[in-house]
Amino acid sequence: MTAPDVSPDVIVLRFGGRRVPRPLMHLPAVAVANPADVDDALDVRRLIVLGTHGDLAAVLSRLLRSDRLDVEVALVRRRWSARRACTASARRVPLIRDETGAVLVRAAFWLPADEAARTVVGEAVVDDTLLFDGEVTGVRIEPTPELPGLRASVLTGRLRPRRWVAGRAAQLGTTGALVVRDGVAAPRPVRRSTFYRNTKGWLAVT
């Protein structure tokens, strides 16, 4: 399904066949089955995403690639937040991406490449601060709503953050690690991975 011929001010993006909450039923909606469906709905002032954090990240990745970070974006995961998605103001917050152009919304992990590995072996830095050198259980990276833009922490054996280090970029060099972005694992292990603040932030409706 494509966006309506007459360009509206706000469009609802439905992921996973989600039902449109009553406060949003007066708005045009686009059912998103693949990334191209998002591209058909970018000529608006505001996008309302019905989906997960991973779905929001996918929308922001399309906006980044299309140079449309002037579009306001709201995420609706629960019905009570639907009305606010229409009326709340937007503010520009840091946009965190990786070297592939994928946007990070909630959290990413550098984890062992497989069950046999058990640890991530290598070195990671946040800006000029050494995060680890050697072997660790894993690393968690999160965007922050304020500058410098992200924070990262080595994980304990129970996968809990140990000590946060804030910065503009987090970089990993390793013998092999699995990258997980907003709950979605990469198809294969990598030897290098970088998350960093884009020069321009995104307009978050909060």
C-alpha cells in the first residue's frame, strides 16, 4: 500500500499488521511490509510509527538515507501514547548510526560471535577512552538524549552494565563479534564495528 496521492501533514506507519488506535484513525495510514513502503511516505511533516524500537530505527535509517531528518517522528507502542503522538512537540536529539548507515534507537550489543566463543576478544574505545582491551562478556551501547550522544559499558557475567563511558563514538576491533541493533542480530559476525553521532540529529516527538 502506498501513501495517498494528496500529500497529508501526518502519516501513520503500521508495522506487523498493528491496529490503528482510535486517536489516530482519522489519519492516513501506510502498511509497511518492506523498507520501500517507508520511502513512499516521507513527504510529510510528521510520521507516527506503530511498531517496535527496531521499526523506529528502520524508519530513521530511511530518513537518514533520504536526507529527510527534518521530518518529525513519534513512536506509538501503547494506545495511551497515541494521542500524544499527534499533539506533542518535537525536539532534535542526537542520531546514533553505525558504519552501515543503520540507526540505533534503544540499545546495541557487541556479543560473542557464537556459543563456543563465550567472550569478545579485542579492543574498544569511546572517543579517546579505552573501554576494554582483552576479553569481555560483551558491550552495551545506548544513545543518549543529550550530547555527546551515546554511552557504552562492558557487561558483567550477568549481562549488566559495569561502568558507563559517554562520548561521540564507540569503536570495536575484534577477532569476531556479533552485533545486535535494537533486538535485531546482524547476519554474520564482524571484526570491526562503530557507532557514532550523526552530524544532524532527528526530531523526536516525546
